[in-house]
Amino acid sequence: MSQVISEASPLLAELTGLFFISIAITGLIIYTDITFHDKYVKFLISECYAENQDKICTDYREQEGLPSNAQMEIGDPYWKILTIQPIILSIAFAGFRALTITIRHRKITGLRVFMIILWGLVPFLLFYFGSIDVFYYVGRTMEIPDQLNWLNNAGIFKYTKTFGTDPLNVERSDLLFTFGLGVIFIAVLFFIAVKMYENSGLKSFV
């Protein structure tokens, strides 16, 4: 094992850096989202209940083309932005890794293509598999609710919610299971990268 670590140390250093950079940037985005959600979106949704026809609520509903009694739908623009963020972040990460290969005039190999894909997948998997919700509660030192119904039809949760005691609703255990599954996927991808690196015969950075 020590020999494998020694031989693959350049790649392991990159993978470690990739993981922590992804965590840091994802955490920063999540912190921004938490602040924006709690101070604006959550407040607007709670204030603009169906019966509330104050000007601020009616104007916003009209602006977004929502029904006059819409409440939860008020948060839709916020959720749409959240779905775009991981895609943009993944493209940026993959593009950066591709740029490093281009700048160094490295030959395109299967390992280097895999590394480009890997750089794009890691932040995407962190987002897609529930890091936003886990970090939201951890960052606020709050207990995760027993049920998280707003995730029932969100991405991968449409499928992983069936593993809990209530197959129709996302529960705390479903969220933690999904987040853990994402981390496992990342670990598997890292393992594949290490094996590809060993087979490539490289002794330096990819």
C-alpha cells in the first residue's frame, strides 16, 4: 500500500486538492444561498400566503406570471438558479483542468480525458447528492428535520427516497444516505483514476 501511495503521490495530491477545493467552493456557494434564502426567499414565501394580497406580493406574482394566490411557487426562481449552479461549476472545473493540459502541451490520453471528466463530476456530485441540504443544517447547527418534503421530486431524491420507511417522502435518513452515496461515487472515481495512473507508467503530474 505504501508503495502504491508513493508511486501515485502526484495524482493523490491532485485528487486531494480537487476534493477540498470542491468542498470549499461548494460551501461558499451554499453559504451565499443560505443567506439569500433565509433573508429573502423564505421571508417572502412566509409573508405572501395565499390570502395576502398586499402590493409587494401581488406585484411579485404578476412579475413572475404566477397565480394571484401563489405562495410556494414564489421560490421557484431561486430553485431554478440552484439547479443551474452545479452545471456551471462543473463546466468551469472541467474547463480549468482541460486548460492546464493545453497550456503544458500535454498529449491527450485516456487518463487525461478521465481527469477532465473527474474535475467536472466531483462538484456536480456534491451538489446533486444533497450537500446543499446537509451543509445548510450543519452550518446552522440545526437538526435535520424528520421529513424534507421539498426534495420529494428533486433530482436523485425521486429515487433514493424509496429506501426509507416512507417511500413517498424524503426523510432525514434518505438525505444522509444520498449524501453518503455521492461521497462513495467520488471515492470510486478516485480509485479508478489511481488505477489508470498506475497503468499509465507516469511518475509525475497528469
